[in-house]
Amino acid sequence: MREPKGSITKVVNAMIIIDAHYGTVIKNRYEHEVTMTDDGFIFIADKRLGVQA
């Protein structure tokens, strides 16, 4: 069963890459990218489906 896209807590223990210019990018085993920009905007993308939410 797929994890809901809004489940930020599910990726807390995943690999976290911090970039001073682009914010924080979190990648988990479901290949979601959760990006938080400096202004607090959260961007979620699913590479497999090519969808962005």
C-alpha cells in the first residue's frame, strides 16, 4: 500500500540533504521528494508517476 503524500513524519528517518540555497530535500524509499524552501513552502514530487503536489 502506498504511503500518503502528506505523510511527512514517514520520511523523518530517511536520508536528508540540506542545501543552503534550495532548502531541505528528503528522499525516501517510495521515491518521493519532499522539499521545504526557506519560506516554509513544502513541495512533494513522485518521480514514478511524474506528479507534483
